[in-house]
Amino acid sequence: MNLWVYPLLVAWTLFGLLFSPLFFLLWYGVTRWSRAKIARHFIWLYGRGWMLIVAPFVSFRRRGFGREYRRCTPCIYVINHLSFFDTYCMALQPVSDIAFAVRAWPFRRLFWYTAFMRMARYLDVEGSGFGASLEQAREIIDAGGSILFFPEGHRSRDGNLQRFYSGAFLLAVKLNLPLVPICITGTDKLLPPGTFRLRPARVKMQALPPVDPAEFSGEEAHLLMRRKVKEMMLIKLKEMKAED
């Protein structure tokens, strides 16, 4: 598996880096999309390519991405975090116009990816601060895009749901946007913590019903929303793991 996946992933990455300027011009000529929307679509396509590469060893299944999910845009997405490859699995979603909210380190260390993250207008929630992130998110939403958060802030080392940070929920309240929880399982089996050795896995992703910020009020509205969403995700993750 590793001898198959890693060389092809490097080749797929190099192909994208080399030919993305040409494809960018073609996409713009056909769609007239903004630069940010095209970049987000290319990142989604990159994830789809990765899914094809690992397909001989990994099964993918998604649930809850029907009409209600598709109608709920723009919105804020929150998803649990198990593996580096969680971001690639976001290509399971049927929509591509999603900007990720990430910590500062990917902008500094993923040098081959930084330009695409900046073009896609990914939110640097550590480096920019909440005020700047709020204004950037508002611009993305106004243009029809959505925002995705990993509310734990980092990968879970034991597979259990960790403490949630408040940024996604405060943003949903401030912008009066529905928040869609998403649960993922199996990626920690695909790439266990502390190793680069890939293993065959079954990856499942399920979207839960959207949560309306209007259900909560007061100064602690975002905290109440955070609590409800985490409870929803805990229940669903337990059900998904029990199916394995």
C-alpha cells in the first residue's frame, strides 16, 4: 500500500503544481469564477484524486449529504479531527466552495501548499486573530462560500473527541449562519498517530442536521451552541464506531 500510495501522491502533487496555472486560466475562461473559488475547487479536485489513489486499499462511505445538506449553504462546517488525511477526505463532500480555518503552522511548513491556501483564502485563525478572521469569513460568505473548522484544533491522539474551541460557534452566531456538524471515522486507522505507515481502512463520513444559531441567546449563546454540537457528535461517533 505504501509503495503504491506515496509515489503516486507525490506525482499527483507535482502534476497539480506544474499544470495548475494553465488549468486556472481554462477554469476562469469557462466559469468566470473568482480566483478564490477556483483555488478551492482545485483543492477539492486534488482530494478527489487522492481518493482514487488510495481506493484499492480504502473504502469510502458518506451519509447525510442529500438535499437538506446541499440547501444549507453558505454555512459553517465543523468536523472531528483524527488524521493528517482528514483534509483530503473533505473531497467526499458534494460541494467544493469551502475555505478551511486552520492554525498557523500549515502556512509556514506546507510550503508546496501555501500559495493555494492563500489563493483559496483559508483563515489563519492563530496568526490573524478573531476580528480579522471574522471579516475575512464575512467576505467569503457574501461571495457564496462556506467555512470549515476542526474545532478540536488538532488531531486526536486516542480517537476520542477532544475539547472544542469556540471560534466556529462564535462565528456562526456573529454571522447568523447555520452550523453543520460532520463526523468522520477510520482515518486514524488509515494513518495512525506517530507514524507515516499507511494501513487499509474503512472511512465513513456523516453530516448531521444543521444547527440554527437562533436557537441560542445571550452572551453565552456560542458556548451553548458548542455544547449542543459536541453532544450531537459524541452520540453519532459512538454509533458509527459501533457499526465497525
